[in-house]
Amino acid sequence: MAFLGNASGSSTSTGSFARVLAADTLHVDGLITQGGVGSGTQNIFIGGDAGGAPNNTGTTRSVIIGAAAASKLTTGDYAVAIGYQAGGATDTATGDHNNFVAIGSSAGSQIKTNASRFVILGPIA
């Protein structure tokens, strides 16, 4: 395991500087990779609240990148959301969304509950 940065790894046994959990999932300030939350598997979530963490109960094979991207996703498979609040970030978007692509800042942020099979490109689209 490699550590980079000021005082990195200097206290790995107590976690007083940072915490690294690596089994099937790695959590680092909003980053969840090759694992998931809940029963989800094979996901990449990067960004604060990305992919609905920690309330997501089982997303599979999805890529969610951006602060609050797909933040209301609770379950759903094969999703791609890239950009701030892309892919559902309002309370009406809570639920199961499958097979979608949303790229752009706030692209698809207003989708409705349990929307699936859509492509949205562009900011605020």
C-alpha cells in the first residue's frame, strides 16, 4: 500500500490522520470504488453524496462522478451520471433508476421517481 502527502501513513494503526478501509470497497471523502454501498457491486462513485451514498441500497455496474451526482439513487443498475447533480438530485428523483446516461451539470437533476432508459446531455437538460 502506498501513501502520499504530508504525514501520510504515519498513523495507520489508529487512524488519527486518516482512515483507509479496503476489503471490497474503498471509502475516501465521497469516493466509493469497485464495490458499492448496500448490496451494490462493481460501481465507481466519486464525489460527495455521489450515487446516493450512504442511502443507496444496491446499485450495480454504475459510474457516478460529481458532487451530488445521482444523489437520490437508492437502487438501479447500469447508470452513468457525470457532472454536479447529474442523474437525479432532487427529492422527486428518489428511487430505482436503470440503464441511463446523464452528462452535464444538473443534467437530469429533475427526473422523476423510478425513471429508467433515458439519455440526457447538456447542462440543466
